[in-house]
Amino acid sequence: MKNINANTAINAAVSYASVNAKDVCNLDVRHTEGFYEVTFENDWTRYDCYVDDADGEVLGFDSRPLPEHVMLAELNRATA
């Protein structure tokens, strides 16, 4: 059986989160035995997703709002 690569894991995580790929920032991918841990953010939320490295199935998912100071810094940078 052929395992998926990191790009496939990223696509699975972003799709599962229903986030537009162009809005993804601070992307981090780590591979351990059996799964990829994909962590990323958009303007308002941080996402953690665990993707099976054999078939790309999402095994676990968590999202939480970014702290207010992080969101305000992003907003200020975008309007500067």
C-alpha cells in the first residue's frame, strides 16, 4: 500500500476545515508513524488536523479562535 505525501495531507486538512487554500497561513506539517499532523491558521482561527498517512482520512480535528491581539495585528498589517 502506498502512503500519501505531505501535500495530500495538507489538502485533506484544508478541505476538511472548509478553508480556502489561499487564506491558509502559518502552515506546519509533521509526520510521525501512521499520520500527519497539519497545523495552520487563517485570519481568525487556528486548525489542528490529524490525517492518516495510508489513505488521507482525517482522524482528528480541532479548531479555535486566535487570540484577539493576533487578529488585530493581522488586520493592521492588511490595511497598512
